[in-house]
Amino acid sequence: MSKYEKRLDSHELQLRIRYERAFHKSKVNWLQVKFHPVTAIYIEDKKEQKYLADYGFNLFQAWRPKKHLMSNNNSEPEKQKIIDQERIKREKADSEVFDLSPFRNFYKKKIIRNPSKKTNTYKE
């Protein structure tokens, strides 16, 4: 076995390990969810899943099964809870970020309190 074959085998082994971690049964398959997550951990999970799913232009890879998009269908209640929480965060973030009204700052009340540091020296 040449050095190139050993390096290729070790690279495929690393990709297989990354794939098994990214599409583990305890993780949400973000490729099947119709919106982008908001939380940083889930954003990284989705990037990793997308990278591994698109690796090699979707050609057959020995380390990756053909059905990676179909497996792990997010039907467990724990995954549904995570997806629902992320959906609520996404809707909230979208409504806040895309408020393009020219009066959006005009209607916000800002209460500025500057407590006086002087002591009351006036006595009757």
C-alpha cells in the first residue's frame, strides 16, 4: 500500500467519523427542516451536514450511505421540541431584523434614568 493510498484511507476514515457525528440519531437532521436554525450550535450542525451531504457532488462515496437525506426523519418528540423552539426563534428574529419601517425608532420609548449622585444638603 502506497503513501497515497494510506492518506486516502485515513481521509475517508475521517470523513466517515465526521459523517457519523453529524448525522447521529440523537441530532436533528437540519437538511429536512424547511428553515434555517438561529442558535449557533444548530447553525454549525447544519453547515457540517450540508458539507458532508454535498461532498463529491453527491456521487456515491464508500463512507456515506445513499440515503443520508432520508434517514433520521426527526420524528422523535425531543427533536420536534428542538425544531419548534428554533422555528419560534426564527420567526421572532425575522420579525425583528426585517422591520424596515422608517418610524421603528420613533415609537420605541427609551427610559433613561440618571440618578443624581449628589446628596440632599438642603435642610429646613
